[in-house]
Amino acid sequence: MTTILFIIFAGLAIGCAIAMVSQSNPLYSAISLIGVFVALASLYVTLAAPFIAAVQVIVYAGAIMVLVIFVIMLLNVEHSEPRRKRLKFLVPVAIGMAAILIAETAFILYSVQTSENKLAGNTSDVGLTHSIGAGLFTTYLLPFEITSVLLLMAIVGAMSLARRTTVLSATARVVPGAQVLAMDIVNPRAVGDLTAVETETTAEAAHLLGVDFQSDRDQEE
Amino acid sequence: MGPQLSWYLALSAILFTIGAVGVIIKRNVIAMFMCIELMLNAVNLTFVACSSFFQDVTGQLFVFIVMTVAAAEAAVGLGIIITVFRNRESLNVDDASILKL
């Protein structure tokens, strides 16, 4: 039984991995990669590691791949090919496969309810949440703490990468004569304060700076 | 007779090779990123298989830590990808062959 499951899920993992590499559209690659993750999670279950299997689905197939797909859709650089006609016959195939899936689920629920011989309890607790938690918080406490610091560094790094590094605020208007000054230029006491101070005209900027300013138009008059 | 440890190691080696080949032949930076994730998963499979066959929980603890590193890598890596795309308007790694902006 385990051998059959291994062959099924190993074949699924290898097939999805090859599909991922051979796809040219990154979105299809991402979906194939989710297939690999789910197949590996199933293998973890057959290896009596239910906690790792659950984390695999939640963290990898859930969090990380959602992030990747979000970035793919945000950047949206796929070649604008027209949708091909051959996708149409996939709709009845999808409906049929969904029906098979529902039937399988119903069969499993039915057979579990009516089964006489329950599975013998796993005598070893390796792979259960209890043993993983005990190991993580006693023997391997230092790696666990280092991991938390690593996650903090990742958060700070991602934020500093995503920040726009321009002095101009998003609301700065580009009109002739407009000036954007740093606060420490306007006010000598605010040293190091780089808050942007926006002015509508050159005359207003000169007034802020305390400089005597006469525009060309004034001189002509 | 169930599956042997060597089967899992062979599967892991195949997946790792596919991931490495993907990193080499792909030119889209997001696709390369996903191939790296596949290689990390192949390594995770060896950890879990050995942990299960030797009845030692240490391997699964390391899988947990590898997953955390992968999550951190995803956050920072996708941030870098977005920054590079903002500057170069391209996801092709050949367009970002010099680190200077």
C-alpha cells in the first residue's frame, strides 16, 4: 500500500517539477510548483511526519506561493498572447475530475465510518507535534532563537527594499517655480531633519529662506 | 515491503537535479526563484525520509528551520525582484547582469 502511494506521489512530484521547468509562463510554473509541494506533503504523511506535512501545505503552498503569485501578477510581464481555443475542451474535463474528487472524498468518509479494523496506533511519537516542540525548545533552542532573529532581519530588509528612496513626497506638485526644500535648510535649528517642505512659487521659497528675492516680472514693472 | 530509504533519496536527487537544471536554463528571475524553492524542498525530503527511517526527530526540526529560511528568502528575494523590475522594467536576468543600477 505504501509502495503504491510512494509511486503515485513521486510520479506526481516529478511530473509537476518537469512541467514547472518546461513552462514559459511563470504563473503556470507557480501552479505546477504548488503541485510538487502538495505531492511532497503527501509523501511526508506516508513517512509518519504529519506536522511537517501540515506546515508544508500551510507555509509553502499557502504563504510563500501566494507571495510569488502576487508578485507575478503585480509585475505582469507575460506576453499578451490571445487565449487559445484549445482551452475550451478542458472545461468538461475539469468538471469530470471534480466529480471524481468528490466521489473519492465521499468514499473515504464512508469507508472510514464503516471500517471495522481501526489502524493500530503509532507507537513512536517521532514526527508528532509534541516531539517536535520538545526538541525545538530544549536541545535546539539556540537555532530556534537565531531563526527568529533571521525572520526579523528579513522583515526589515524587505521593508527597506520596498521603500522609495526619493526626497519628493508622493503629493509633491510639479509646477513652474515650485521648490522642495529639506527642513534643515529652512530652519537652521532642525539639523538633520530631511522632511520635505514644499512651496508653490520661487518667491515663497525665498521668503521661507529669508532671502531677498525679486522675480524677473517685478523688475520689468 | 514498503518503500526503501534509497527510493526517497533517489526521488530527492531527481527533484534537486530538475531544480538545478531549471536555475540554469531559465531566464525569468521569478522562475529561477521557484526552482530554488524546489531544490530546498528536495533537501527537505531527504531530511524527513532519514528522520522517519532512523526514528530521530532532529531531521524534522531542521526541516522546520529550512522552511523558515525559505520564507525569509521569499520575502527578501521578492523585494529585490520588485526593486530590480522598478529600475530595469524587465524580469530577464540578462538585463541585470551588472549589479550597478
